[in-house]
Amino acid sequence: MRPLHTPLPLALLLLLAGIFLLSTGGHTYASDEEQMLAVAEGLATGRGFNLAGLGQPPRYSNYGPGQPIVALPLYVAGRALAAAFPPEGAALLIRAAVSWLNPLVTAATGSLIALAALRLGYTRRAAAATALIYGLATFAWPHSKTFFAEPLAAMLTFASVVVVLGVSRFDSPRTLMALFGSGLLAALACAVKLQAGLALPFLGLWVLWRAAGRPGMLGRLAPAFAWGLGALLGLGLLGAYQWALFGSPLRSGYGGAGGVFAGSLAEGLYGLTLSPGKGLIWYAPPLALLPAGLALLGRRDRGVALLCGSLASATVLLYTRVIFWHGDGAWGPRYLNMALPLMVLPLVALIDAGLAPRPGAGRAAARLALTLTLLLAIPVQLGGVLINLNAYLGVQRDAGRRYFEPSQSPIVGHLRLAWRQFAHSYALRVAPGTLALAQGFSYSEGDRASADPQQAQLPRWTEPRARLDLRPPPGARSLWVALRLSGCLPAPLPPAEVALTRGAGQLTREAPCPPRAYRLLLPPERATLTLSSPGWQPAEAGIARDGPLGLYLTEARAWTDEAPLTLVGRLVPIPPAPAGPVALRQWSSDYRYGHWDLWAWYLAHSGLPAAPSWTLALGWAGVGLALALTGGLAVRGHLHHADAVAADAEHPLEQGSI
């Protein structure tokens, strides 16, 4: 098979973008994101950066303007998409459109990691593996689902590094323009997340290091001057924004930071690196190998190794004293995401050692270490991808226990929730030996904490049409069903007439008031029982409750050969998506609904019209699958046809020399 004519970094961009778009949640997780989204809304509607309403004193975002500006096209696309749906779906659909930003940004960062590895002279296999480790084996994947600013700030900072790595000569106008662009990218990262400015002195010193071999003082300083000029332009733009909004180029939306750095150094350092609830080592297990990677990378390029190690360490130390070092509401150490690409890049040296053609102790050790960390990393990231980042906050509200007790870590909690949801979905839809309250039931009014399914699931009201699924175990010789129904409704409403059917055959039709018990002998096979009634609105009886409702079910039992079937059902049925952004965020994170934190799940349960929802779902899934398939095939082609650095040299555009 001939390889696809797609550069490896582009192939990885397509692959990761497809995976991230298919697995994103399509909603926001925190008020920080909502504030940046409100800025994008203001820019789209002509309000500008002012968050206040008409006639109110101006109020501006705490966060930089970069993220809302970059997201503006997606916000506009979301508004256009919402026009095809009822007005109550606008909040959901706008956030679904904006949720494309960080999947694309994180995929771009992964492709830049591969490009950086190629420019350092590593093989395509090592470059691709490093990019995939960043994308799928660190918290970059769960963070791609958010609208937080860290992924974009990380991408811009790392792009600045990659541009410099592509400079092989420092004596041409083209080189100086590239360095100018690198400085501009690093400064623009500050407009996204002000703390990204920490990288500026490290990057400036690194550019000086790389230019140190040029003859003459001017020759050594010109590259740094070009880089610094680009950085000054970016910082000048940010300063002008801050001057216009806050009255000074040195004053940001964060205000004073005096009380922010008042946290415990020991707690922050342990929390960010080793704690079971937020520790870097658990949320990105391959980074346990970072010291070995830095040592091996230093043999090839000492400057890059020093840059990666020093900036990663500085980022950790910066946040150890921050009182909110944990960045809660995110998977793992949220703020370290900005340095994550520089932490992952040195692993390419270790991967390269593991891919060495000749067997030896070093290759075996590298392979074993990488395999063990990846086996640990994949379940960790899946836990963060499948379960809403806020769901476990509703289960374990004690922050101290979440951060520092291993059994209460979000990693354990998310995997536990995922297992429960898988088990419950299997029992509700597939498992033999069950009587399932499948569809059309309101919330349980019984003791939901009870271990007895009858007491936990019942009594409850049905909707006008409710379905029970009977799934006797194989080999059953009889099937008995006992139901107790009440068609009595609150005054002044008349009793409800109920039709009980099995499949297409009607078993009874009457108004069971007073309540009536039914005992049925049915063939010992899978079957569906349907309860149908005209439906009534609680408001008509002065009851503050959503409707329509049907009848009251107080007992539901089934057994075969004296062995009972297990009663299963949703204790709290999933309501349609609410219209308001705050209620929408609560709906998307309520663990009682058994959410899978995937856009397709939310769209399926949104209550929006079926036809446009299906069109949106097919389009979204089609784009994601097409990107993943195209990128995957291209990456596979490269891995089959690249065997050494000599093969990489045949594609100078990929190596990016200037």
C-alpha cells in the first residue's frame, strides 16, 4: 500500500481532531467558560467586551480577550445552527458549536509535538508515538472537552517553540521574520491566559542560546532582537486592550494578585505532583518518565532539554503557592496544561530508545516503562472523557478528601461511576432475568436508597404511555407477572382509563379506581407490556408538578419457576434540556441521570425535534469519523514507510528547515 501524501503532522492533526470531536461533550463545565462565552456573544452582537446590560456600569471579563476572539466564528455558527431548532435549544446548540474549539486546538498541539520531534531529528515512529501519548494518554484529552483557556495558551506557546526549532540558519531576513513570528505567538498566548507570560523570559533566553554560535555581537543579538520585537508587539496589543478597559496597560481583569499567592507551598507542591486527587503523575502517568526523557534529549539538544525542564518546573512552582492550585472543575491539574506539551516532548527521546533497531537493556527498559505507564494512563483518561467532570463533585463534595484520599480520588470515582452506569445500562436494556421499567415513568416516590428494588423503584406515576420489558432467563417454563395499578386521580379529575397490552394484544381496558391488582400468566419469553392512559396535567388539580402523567404504579413483580426477576429502572428519569445556561450546566452534570459525557448522548436526550437533531448528529459524526479515518490511514502509511532519519530527510517540508 502506498502512503497517503499527507505530511505526518497534518495526518496526526486529522486523527486527533476526529477523536476529540467524536468524544467532546458539547457543553460548558464552569462559570469561567461561561464568562468567556459571554464575551464572544458580546462581540458577535455588537456589545463589544462589555458584559453589563444597557444602562448599567460597564463590566469586563476577568480573562483575556484571546479565547473569545478565536471562538467568535464558532459562536456565530452556533447561532446560525440554532435557527433550525426551537428557541429553547439555542443555549445547548451554541455551546455545542463552541465546544469544537479545544478539540481542534488540542489536536493542533499534538501535531506540533510531532513536528517538533521531526525537527529535532527523531524518526516518524517516535514523533507519532509522542504526539499520540500527548493526545490520548494525558489529561489533554479530557481538557479538550472544555472551553477553558489553557489548551489555546499552551498551543500558542508551544507553536512559538516549534517555529524556532525550524530555524537552521540565523543570517537571513526570512529567519528573522520567523523569529519575529515566534515572539508574537508567545506574547499572544498571554492574551489568552495572562500566566502564559511566565514562558517569555525562558523562550527569550533559549533564542539567545541558539544564536550564540553566530559571529559578532550583532549577529548573536539580531535573532533575539527579532524575537523580542515580535513579543513586544503582542504585549503591546494586550496592553492597549487592558488600557482601554481597565485604565492601565499593566492592569488586567484579574485585578490585584496579592492574596492569590498565599497558599501553602508544601500542600500545593504535593497536590500538583503526587496527590491522588490532582497529582500530575496520576493524570499523566507517562510523565513519570520525564527525567529519563530529559536526560536522553539533552544528549541531542541540551538547549531544548533545559527549556522543557526549566519551564515545566517554573510552571509547577508558580501554582504551588496559588490558593486555588487545584483548578477544580477540571480533570487533574488544570493549570499545568499550559506546560504539558513541553513536558511531553522529551519523551520522544525515550520512545526513540525503545524503538532502537538493536536489542539491548536500554531498549527493553524503555519499552517496559512506556508500556506500564500507558496501561495506567488510558483508563485514567477514559474516566475523564466518559463521565462529566462535575458529576463526581456532586457525589463527593468534600474537597480535601477528593484531593488527598486515594479511595476518594476523582480517578477512582469516575471509573466507579462509569462501571455503575455500564452495569445499569446493561440491566435496563439487555440483561436476562429482569423486569425493566423501560420508558414512560416519572421519578420514583419510594425509598431510593433502599436495597429492595420494590421499595426503591416504586411507587411512581407513569406518563400517558409506559413500557415494561420482561426478560425471563433462558429455559424458563413459566412467567408470572403481578401489577398493582391505580387510575384514581386528584379531585376534581375523573378516574383514568387504563389499557394494558402485551405486544399487539390487549389484555385489559378499564379504570382501576379503587386500585386493582393484576396477576398474569404469560408465555416464558421476552415480551413488552404497555400501560396506556389518556394523560392528565397536575396543574389542573392545583399540583405544582410537570406533566402529563398517566396512572399510579405501586407494585411490579415478575417471576419464573419461583425465581423472581430483578426490577430495574431509572430512579430519576432524564428531563429535556433546559433553556437557561446555568440550568443547562446543572442538567449536563447531574449524576443521577446516568450521563455519558458525549455530545451525542446530550443531543439524544435534549428533547429537541428529531429531524434536525438527526441531521446535526449525522453531520457531526460524519466529520469526526472522516477526519479520524483519513488521519489514521495517513499515519499508518507513514509508519509503514518510515524506517529511519534518512527517510525523514526525503521530506524537507516536514522537517521545516528555513
